[in-house]
Amino acid sequence: MRQLVYISSVRKPAEVDPAVILAQSRRNNARARVTGLLFFDGKRFLQALEGDDATVDATFARIQADGRHHALVVLSNRSIEQREFGEWAMAYQAPGEDGGDPLERIGRLTANADPAVRATFAGFAKVRRAA
Ligand SMILES: Cc1cc2nc3c(=O)[nH]c(=O)nc-3n(C[C@H](O)[C@H](O)[C@H](O)COP(=O)(O)O)c2cc1C
């Protein structure tokens, strides 16, 4: 099983509806048994994807070709023994939405993740809060 984490930048913020990305991801990921976390702050995406190797490859190939974002950088790509993000498909958070503090919410969603992955998400949410 594989876990891949990448960061990217939204191309045209006004033309990207996170709800559409979320709906597509939920549907496809549930079918493909891909789990993970998508964090979007209006400018940048940070996403973890996990599942069978071939499935993660195929999903990431589609995501990479998506014109809604660019400048993708893979932060980690490793083999895992078991899922770290549980069975749900995807979560999305823009600061100020969902009522909660992004940092606190990210902390909860990455509770079972590897410390390095957890720190990556926490750092991202923290920078966003300070910005
Ligand atoms: C930042 C970002 C994250 C995405 N994450 C996923 C994902 O986790 N799973 C997925 O199937 N599609 C994801 N997509 C959408 C894919 O790029 C692609 O549009 C979609 O998979 C096409 O699915 P469809 O043929 O069912 O419409 C993401 C797109 C963006 C811009």
C-alpha cells in the first residue's frame, strides 16, 4: 500500500470551486478505496492520498493533469503497512469555514498519521493562519 503527499498552487482561484473537487474526489475515492486528506486555503492545496499502489498512481496521474492547479511538488511517497487516514474519502477546509480552527481540525484529521506527515499538515495550517 502507498501513501503520497503533495503540495500545489491553484491556477485561477476565482474559477476553482472546492465543492466540485470535493464531490469528484469523494465519489472516485470511495469507489477506488483511496483515503486521505485534502487541505485547501484558497491558494494552495496540500493533499495526502493512500491506497493500493496502482490506484494511487492512477489517481495522482489524473490529479497531475488537472488544469485547476499547477506547480505540484511531491513531498513524500512511501510504502505503508496500513492506512493512516482511516476509511473516509476526503476532507476539505478553507480557513474561516466549517466553524473550526483549521489547526485544531487538521490535528484531529491527522491524529493517526506518521509524525512527519502530521507535522507537514500542521505547519501548512499554521502558516495559513499567520498569513
Ligand atoms: C487539488 C485537487 C485534488 C484532487 N483530488 C482528487 C482525488 O483525490 N480524487 C479524484 O478522483 N480526483 C481528484 N481531483 C480531480 C481530478 O483531477 C479529476 O478532475 C477527476 O478525478 C476526474 O474525475 P471524473 O472523471 O470522475 O470527473 C483533484 C483535483 C484537484 C485540482
